[in-house]
Amino acid sequence: MAKKTIRDVAWAGKRALVRVDFNVPQDDTGAITDDTRIRAALPTIRYLLEDGASVVLMSHLGRPKGKVNPKYSMRPVVERLFELLPEASEVKKTEAITGPAAEAAAASLKPGQVLMLENTRFDPREEKNDPEMAAELAKLGDIFVNDAFGAAHRANASTEGVAHHLEGVVGLLLEKELAFIGGALEDPARPFVTIIGGAKISDKIGVIENLLGKVNALL
């Protein structure tokens, strides 16, 4: 059965809690050197705003190891998002991730406004998929939107855990990527060659094992 997408929801007056992948590269000064991942999320954010929603965004950035580290603050991301998203009546940032401050910031949003939470990995519970953190995040929105293709394989509180507490749909980026992968695996053009890159081999072992019987070559 096809997954529900943001197109299946009437968003007027609702607050969307959106998991995006804003884990962008930065230079030594903290300046963003490639905003591709931010741009990739724009169609989903724009759709939600145009349909009358307010939007709460959550993402990780870097590897702060469960501690607050200014080097990995979402502030540069918010500044870039503000430049790329003139459709939003306001793009706000909160220093909080969960709790009263985050809840108050989310509750204050009006339709057309966007709020960026602080780096989810500043909370040590995130990568443990802590159910308490997931429940706290769920208080920040009416419907959960997963649009973080680059982090969709991670069982974190902001990706998997929160989906147990809110109705969930997929965003436009994740919908597009899932459709591409589904087509490639179910009825691929031949020869079917898969190229896998990246430094974290442990993350890819399961993928490699699953592909071995489907591809003509694996590089």
C-alpha cells in the first residue's frame, strides 16, 4: 500500500512537525559550504506553507555527541533558510529541542511561519531513540512529516520514535526518493550497476547484502 504523503492532508490551521536532513557541510568558521540538503527540503516546506500550515523543523547537524556545542548550532542553517524561503512570513529559531520553551515557541506559530529547533543531537536521548524524548517532540506538532531521506535509516527519537506518537506522512523529497528506489529494485533497467560510497561501511553492510542478488555489478 502506498504511503500517505503531505498531499493527503488538509493542512489549514495545522502545525506540521517536519524531520528534515539539514546535516550540511561547513567550513572552519561555521559557514555553510553546500546548501543542497536545505534546498532539497524547500518543496515540502513550501507546500505546507501554501496549504495553510505552520511548520516546526527538526534536524541533526554533525556529531556533537549528545552535548551542546556552538560549533554545531542550527543558526547558520536558519539564516540560509531565511534567504531561500521568502514565502515564509517568518523563520524563527529556538535554542530548545523539547520542553516548555520548545512547546511555547511552537504554540506561538501562526500559519505561514517556520520554527527551527536546535540540533536534535544536542540531546543525548536522540540517538538512543528514547521514547520520552519522542513523546516530548510529538507535543510540538499535529502531524509528523518525515522528509529526511538522508537520515531515514536511523532509528532516532526524531525519525522513528516520534512516529509512534503522531499521525505520520512522508514529504515530497522522501516520496520521490522512495519511488525511485522502488522502481530501481522492482524492475531495473539492465545491466543494473550499483555504486556505493561513503566512509561509514558499517551503515552499508545491510544494504550491500540486500543488493547482491539483484544487481549485475556492485562497485
